[in-house]
Amino acid sequence: MNLIDIRNLSIKLQTSTKPIFAVDRVNLTMKEGEVRGLVGESGSGKSLLAQAIVGVLDEKWQVDADRFHWRGNDLMRLSAEERKAIISKDVAMIFQEPMACLDPTTTIGEQLEEAVDVEQLTGYFWQKRQQRKLAAINLLHKVGIKQHEVCVKSFPHQLTDALCQRVMIAMALARRPMLLIADEPTAAMESTNQGQIFRLLASLNQLKNMSILLISHDLENVTHWTNTITVMYSGQFVEAGTTEQIFNQPYHPYTRALVDSSPKASRMIPNKSRLMTLPGSIPTLQHLPIGCRLGPRCPRAQQKCVHAPKIKNFHSHQVSCHFPLKDNYS
Amino acid sequence: MLIFTLRRFSLFFFTLLLLTMLSFSLSFLFPGEQLINLTGQISASPEQLAVLANEYQHHSGLLGQYISYLKHLFQGDMGYSMTSHLPISNEVLNRLPATVELASVALLVAMFVGIPVGFCAAIYHRKAADNLILTIAMIGYSIPVFWLGILAILVFSIQLGWLPSSGQISLLFEIKHITGLQLIDIILSDSPYKWQAFQDATRHLILPVIVVALAPATIFMRLARSAMLEVLDTHYIKAAKAKGLTFSQIIYRHAMRNAIIKVIRDIGLQFANLITIAMVTEVIFSWPGIGSWLIESIYQRDYTAIQGGLIVLSSFIFIVHIIIDLVYAALNPLAREPRHGT
């Protein structure tokens, strides 16, 4: 059974003239225990998609979808409160800039304690305070913070970015979620800290069978930690498949360009040669091209590309392109 | 926190030093003899003046004069009033508590009304309640205080007859002067009509407090509203939502404290404004405070009183500033730490 199954999710911004589709009919499916990477450039709508799943988008964004199933339940039929109850119980999210995501005037301990699920506490109300404290300390141990006494008493600005992110993960773990959405958890972090955070996420995935949706702009880095990858471009679905399929045999010209643009140690590149890039830059929300949004930049674009392509499925490797690069590999 | 406090106090010290310099230089700038301006002894004989000149080291340099002036100031000697021939320090001690009472009650009322209303406006952002509150705040801020005071007397004292129009307490009650703060004195006194006196004093307090508090309350409304909107837009509120907290939990546990911190900073700044309003209100309501006394002495060209009142009133404002700064630091962990760079 799929953990989450989203079909044609759109997020639009109502402007005075016409609605802008910041995310345009995106599909996303995840199985239990899967680590999926969601890759795209900045502004490709991956953070919006994640926030729409968790339901923390501002009121100005309108979300609708053809299908939004969570473990077989159709969430579209439920009211907003019921949906929020289910989602906040089973889905947790960590953000970029962890320090900005912690209340600067409250100690880490208090913030952890309020995240602790009330249903997990047993005993009378006078015992609950103590239990909450213990639960908070346990959570800190789970994310590998051993000096819990210092940590509980400190304020967010007294900790490093990596520690703050660990605290965020600890808070996310408090409700024992089935799915953890990590929105660029290591942006602006040193590479040693990045590795620690990723290793922590990987071990949580293996030990607790927790699914992880890892959002990143760095395809190269994500491939080390994920089973499957979904690629987005400018709010549109591009390609989804296993990490090997995406990395070794991308069918979509955009994914091809993304893979080629990152230098690899194994490939010999002559000195001072230019790296492969696509011409132009990602379109702004006010000037989105019709049809396939990659059209103006795509090396394989033809007249047909002014219509949005249908998703083609090759052995669970989905690609949204009129002219996939399928024949290049044989 | 200790360093923070010490820094505030050193700031207090130097600001007071500058204030005394200003007040000292005023005695030169006012028309008339400098020594008489400083001491307020207009009808002194030449012999007495010679003694005073010796006391204030009138024949040494400016620095010596200033230091002797400071010495007198620290001994509580601010000279004599030119009109009433009473020591200024006595007058100030008699008058200041009434102003402290009026201003602090008004400040508390303005805070406890303005800030929650402002938070409500932010929570109902872009809804009818928000617009209504903003309109009220705009109107309240635009009403001139002297007009509002007269109007309040006209409506509530004369036409409706609900509240007394002037003074601090009815003349029937005799309350001993202990702290000077009327309400506290009444509680401390052992008069058999204590309770009635307390009621009467409160009734006298209501109108001036409302008049003084209106403008600051509307400013606090707008400050609180914008602070709350800013806080509600931050990442940690979004993260708290994702954590599964309900809206009221987010408001009470996270948004309120952070928003209040932002507002408290500005409360100190608004306090000087509030004192100015209180001075005008004191004149309208014949409130026996230092504000009306100071305005009176300006009319009567009582230069010594102006100098003394200036120092006392501004140090009072500054003390309140420091208290608010300390409260701010107690609430905000970021302010307590010494800043390096950035």
C-alpha cells in the first residue's frame, strides 16, 4: 500500500488578472520505508509542495488535487480539521534555516516538551510534567545529543545550526511520524555537519522504518541517501524513478542536463572547459511558458511542446516529455 | 545580565550629567543675574548675595561653578522658587508623586487595553474587526488632548454628573502625606472613612487617566498589531504549525511573548510622550502634579523652578526607560548577551 499518493496537485496564486500556477499538476507517490528525493532548482515549487502536504501554506495559496490519499484514506473528502489532525499525527516536517524555526525566546527544553504527544504519557497529571521532561531528554538522546542538560536549558541562538537541526528532528520524532519531510535540512551547513544530519536521517529510516521525503537542489548529494527521486522544474513534474534510473539513465532532457552539469571525479574534464548547462534561466512566476515549461530552454523542443506532455511510464520510471531520451540507451 | 544592568546604569549616569549641564547653562541663558537664576533668591540683600556667591564659588572658573552646583544638587538643594519662596525640592517632593500616580496608572491602562486589542487586530487580520480597531486607533490618536479633556469634563462631569471634574480627592477627606501617592496613602492611613476616601480618589482618577491614556493606547494598538503580524509571519510559527500545535497554543505560547518583546521596546519611547500629555491634562483637571506646577512656573518666569522641574521630570522619564529596558532584557534572551560584532 502506498503511504502517500498524490495526483495532479496544483497550487495557484490568485492575482488580479489571472491565477498563477506555482505548482502545476504534480504527482508524488511514496511507499512505506522509502527515502525519496525531491529535486529541482530554487523556485521550482518543491518547498511549496511539501508545505501543501503538511498544510502550513499561507491563505493566499490555493491548493487542489485530483487525488490525495494517505495510507488509503482519501484526505480530499475530509474537512480541513480532520485532515490536519491526521497529517499532524503522522507527518512531520523539518525546514531549512533551523535556527529561524525555533522560537528565540523559549528554551529548547520547553519547545521539546510541548511537542511531546499527550497520548504517550501515562499517569496522573502531577506525574505528567516529569514524564514530559523525560520524554524530551529521550528525544534528544535519539538524535545523538548526549549533553542533554546543557541543551535543554539553552536558547536557540546559543546552539549551532547543526544542533538546532537535530533539535528540530527530535521535535519531529516526538509524535512518531510515518513520514518525515526534510526541506533542504542542510542548506548553509558545513559538509561535516551535513553528513551527520544525513546519516542521522538514514539511520532513522532504517531503524524505525520511517519514510523520508528529502527535498534538495543538489542532485549529486541526494543520490547517496535516497532510493527514489522525483525531479521538478518550474512547478511541473519532470521525472520520477529509482535513484539509479534517474542518475544513470535519465529520460528527460532536463534531468540529463542536471546530471551532466555536476562535475564528477570519475569523468575526465579538460582544464578550463565549460560545464554542460542549459541556455537561459528558470522562468519567473509572472512569465511562465505554456505547455512544457522547459520548452524555451530545451535542446529537443519541437512544436508539440506548447502542449503539456502526458506522463509516460517505462517500468515504473515516469517521465513527462513528448520526446524522451529513451532510445539513447540501448 | 549583570553587565547589561551596569551598562544601563552608566548610561543613566552620563545622561544625568548632560542634563545637569543643560540645566546649569540655562541659568546663564535666562535673563537676569546668573546667581539669582540659580538660587532663586530675588530679594536677597548684598550681604546674603555675597555669601551665596561664595557658596556657589561664583568667582572661580566655569568648571568650579558647575561642580559646586552639582554638589548642591546632590544635597537636594535646588534653590528657592522665585514666586513662592519655598525650597524647590520641597515643592517637587509634594508635587511629583501625583504625577507619578497619574502617569503610571495611565501607562498601565494604555498597555493593558492597547496591546491585547492590537493583538486581536493582528489575529483577525484583513477582517472587519481589524479594520474597526484600526479606525478607532486612528481617531483616538488624532484627537487633541486638551480638547478631549475639556469635552470629557463637559460630558461626564457637567452634563451627566458622573465623575468629579478636578482635583485629586474631595476636600472632605484628610489624608496624611506619607508616600505622596494618594491611593497608597489612603490604604496606609487609619482614617475610619478609608474606604470612602479610596472610592473618591479613584473617581477623581478615572477621567484624567482616560484622557492621558487614550493617545498612547492607540499607539500601542498599532505597535502591537504590526509586531504580532510580523511574528505570525516568521518561520518558527510555521514550524510550530507543522508540529501540530493548535492556533491558540501558537498564539499563547509563542506569538505573544515574541510580539510583546517587540512592543515593550517602544513603550519606553512612548513614555516621554505620555508625560507631555499628562502635563497638559494636569492643567485641565487641576491635578496637583509637577506638570501643572512646571507650566505655571513657565508662565510666571520662575527660572529656578523651571531648572529644577526639568531635571526631576527628565530623570523620572529616564528611570522608567531603564526599568522598561530591564524588563525587556528579562523577557528577551537575545538582549542579555553582550554583542560582539554584527
